[in-house]
Amino acid sequence: MTVAHYAAEQAHLPGQAQLDAQKPIRDVNMERAEGFTELERIAIWVTDRVGTMQCFFLIAIWTAFWLAWNTIGPQQLRFDPAPAFVLWLFISNLIQLHLMPLIMVSQNLQDRYAELRAEADFEVNKKAEAEVA
């Protein structure tokens, strides 16, 4: 590469003033963390814990224990005799009905985060394209 060729290449590059004038690349993770209300933080905390296989297994084991104890446990120690199984089913359905909106809230928050990431990617792509062109 000759000096003239190098100088011609450098003339096409943006100057330091242009680089300083460009707005910095966004930190979408920070924007995401700062943009949540307290209720949204609670919803994320709950769905992060409930939406795990550990929670699924815990509920499955508890349900199996509940049904087994009240079916084959000592008669005087059964706390939920046979007709009351309906109560357990009702309670589990209530839990599901309460968790469904939390899951949807969490999905909406994740969607917002995905949009922020897409916008940040687009900005990076525009800057890269401007530098190449």
C-alpha cells in the first residue's frame, strides 16, 4: 500500500469530530432494567421462579403426596377425606387462573425487551454501514 493510497483511504473515514458527534450505542439491558415498575419486577420474579421445572416437580410431588396421604394414609390422620379432593382440584385451578395473567405479563415484558434489542441492533447496523460506505 502506498502512502498516497493510504491517504486516499483515510480521507473517506469519518473524522474524530464526527465520531464524537454520533450518539453512543445503547445499553438495552440497562434500559430494560430501569424501565420496569415495581409490579413488573414482582411479576418477573414470580414468573422466573414459577416457570421452572423445579417448581413443576414440587407441585407434582405435593399433589401426589396429598392424594396418596388422603387415600391410603391412616384414617384418623387424613386431613382431606375422599369427597374433598374436589376442593384440591378447585384450589389448583385457582392457582392456574392466577398464574396465567402473570405469564402473559412476563411475555409482554420480554417482548418489550426484544423490541429494544432489535432497535439497538438496527442502530449498530446503521453505524457499521455508514462506516463501510
